[in-house]
Amino acid sequence: MGLIVQKFSFSDTPNHPAHIDELAVVETAYSIYKGEYNPGFFRYPSGHMNLLACIFKISSLFTDEINIKGAYKISRYVSNIIIAFIPIMVFIICYFLGTYKIGLVGSCLAIFSGVMIQHSRYAIVDVPLSFFCFLFFTISVYWFKRSDILLNKLIFLSGLIGIAISMKYTGAILILSLFFIIYRFINQNPNFAGTKFFQIVFTVILGVVLLLISSFSLANKEFLLKELTGLTTDGILEIEYHNLLDKLIYLSLCLSLGLMALTYFFQIDKVNGVEKFISPLYLKSLIIVFIGFFLFSPYTILEIKQSFADFMYEYRHMQIGSAAQYHYQSQEYHSLVQNLDRLYPVKYYIKVFFANFGKVGVVMAIFGIFGMMDNGEYIGKTILAFLFLMILTILGWQNVADRYTLSILPIIYVLIPFGIHWLSTFLVKKALPYNYSFTLLSFLTCLEPMLKWVNSIG
């Protein structure tokens, strides 16, 4: 159904590249396919490029040698299929956490999502990021409902997060959700909790390491800045890098002192009950995450200097938008930074949400948060934690784009029908039958997005 909606949404075949980010993604993937295994591109991880290159290689077994035009075509087919799978996963989550009707409404809304339809025709990294993030929650919900979270399942979920991060670094936000799941697993399997010996060893080693790093950085800051300058793309260490370094140094210092104090309290038995939070299982899961990332984006690690330089540029670009292309002492930089509107990302994404979900949809999504909390499912609260953290992340970027919402749209499509369910249950107390109010609210919620889709193809 999703592929059919996409087909009717676009009557023309876009030129290549149709999106500014497609050039880097597809051209790099094509170079890898042709035998240049080092992508030589490090603005973000190369997981998507390697995945596309693998698909090109498989496709070439059944057809003639793939040219660049064919590479763009295949890459867009991949995006089509990825976006088409998201409504299915929305239905699965809604069904397992709610009912069949809730799943049907959520999947229907996701099929007609303007933002997802628009980006289904682009080969950009935000599309697979959205898929792997939501796949993580779909599988987690399925296993949670079957009470089937086992150690091998945690290993699989950790590897899946590594793959998501290899698509785009913001996939790392999933690690918080993984830790929530591990905490629940340890709660049900106390033998995986950290022993007192492990707690002491872990906190003292980490505390000492952070203390040494922060102390060395403070004592040799000029040397450190000089070394970091050599890692930048233009040999200039911008003011944002200075600020970030200062924050990291003082954060490391505070953490090290806190960990050293915690070690002391462990030794005198003044702190108890943290064995579920300090366990070897968390460290093992991070190792699996790293392995998953390395398998899909090895040269990001092997070319760490270049990766770091490009990452820092991207960090600066996201923080201050177009001002990133200017030196921090230039007049252009000062003019742009002084006129930055810190609320601009909030205003921008509010418009995106209202345009994509409709007014009723946004209201139902807010009610859906209460519905998810009332649902009582632990995994539901884990999903909400990811949603809020991802929203806070993109709201902190002055560089804004519709595609940055792709990783949270599927979750909101889960919340909307839960909001309808929550409000319908509340209206039962006002003598309105549940089925009547659920049907009416579902119709009103779906009406605006569907009319916009109809108008867009008209």
C-alpha cells in the first residue's frame, strides 16, 4: 500500500541528484561498488553507502554492469521500500501495545505522511536511520510482549544500534533505550547484576582515567589545542571547538571526582542498590554496538583523524547553521551569530509537525503521550525517552530540515492512535460510546493528511 501511494504521489522521475545529499551518498556508494573500498567521505558514517554498494553488487549479478544512472535508480528504490516498511512497523507496535484498531489507524496515517512520501524518492542517510531506529523498537516491543528478552536478544539489539549509528551518528541516541532494556533484563535476571568488586574496580578505573585526562588537558591546553588544530579541515580551530573542549574537560573533571567519591562510598557500604546500573553487561553491549558500527563503516574508525575533522565541521555546522562556513573572527560570522534566533528550530519544526500531522493529529499525539504512560508498558516509556531526547537534539541545531524528523515521525504515528484511544476512553465517562468517539476522532485525524495528499497529486 505504501509503495502504491508513493507511485501515485510522483508522476515524474527526478533527475540525479534530486537532493543535495544524494550526490555524496550515491556517488560514494558507486565508487565502493567499483572497487574503491575506502569511501574517502567522512561527513557522516558510510554504513548507508556500503549497504547500497552491496545492493549494487548483488544487482549486477542479474543484469549488465550498473552505471551511475542505474545506481541512482536502485538507491531510490531502496528508499521507496524502506519508507513502505515503516507503516507496517507502526501497525506492529500499535497492535502489540494496543489493539488492532489502533494499529490500523497508525499505519494508515503513516502511509499518507507528507514528509515520508517526499523523502521516499531520495537516497539520503536519514531514511535508513529512521528505518533502523524504528526496527529496533519494533523488535523490542515484540520480544517484550512475549516476555522473551534474553541475552542473545540483547546482543542482537546492540548490533542493530551499531548499524543505525553507521547510518548517521544520531543513531547513538538509541543507546539510552538499550540501557533501559538492559536494566529491565537485569531486574529480571539478578545474576547479571554487577558485584561489589566490579562496582569498585569500574568506578575507580574510570574515575582515575577521567581525572588524568581532564588534569592533563587543563595543564597542557595549548599543546592540546595545537594538536586538535592539525585535525581540522582547514587548519583553524574555531571558537565552537574551544567551547566544546572546555565543556568536555570540566565535565570529565566533575565526573571523575563523582566516581572517586562513589568508589569510597562503595567501600564503606554507604551506597547500595546500584548493581543494576553498574554491570558488565552494559560494557559488553557497547562492545557489540562498536562491532556493528565497524562492520558497516570500518573506514570511519580506520581513518579516525579524517573522520574526527569532518565530524567537528558537521558539529559546528549543525550548531550555528550557515555561519559555519566563516571564520569566527570574520565580520560575516559575527553578523550571523548575533542574529541567530535560538527559537527558530522550535518554530520551524512546529510548522513541519502541523503540516505533516494536521492540527487534530498534533493534539492527538500530545494525548498519546498520556495514553502511552497510562498503558503501563515499560517498553512504551523507553520509546518515549528516545523520542524526547531526539527532539531535544534536533531542536539544538540551528541547521534545520524536514528530513531530520524522519527518525521520530514513526513514533509520533504510534502516539496519535494511542491519543485517540485515550481520549475515547475518557469520553466514555461522558456517556459517549467508545467505538463512536474512536471512529469520529480517527476520521477527523486522518482527514487533513489525506486531503493534502489528494491535493498534492491533483
